[in-house]
Amino acid sequence: MSKKLVLGLVLVSAFAACQRQAPEPEVYVPAPAPITTEPVYQGKYGS
């Protein structure tokens, strides 16, 4: 009787391991904006 019990547990665990996993929900994380330098005023003629 114990051999049948062990065999049954092995089969049930193998069946459970082979089940398709539920896909994880994809979370959208926006990429941070690139850091740019602020334009500097250089006078009337840009010197």
C-alpha cells in the first residue's frame, strides 16, 4: 500500500510541476527623460 501512495504522490507532484505557469503582468515603467544642459545666454552676438 505504501508503494502505491508514494507512486501517487510522485505522479501528482510531477503533474503539478508540468502545469503552465500563469504569465506575470507586464508593468510599464517610463524611461526617465535624458538630462540636457540649459542654454546659456551669451549676449547679443553669442560671443
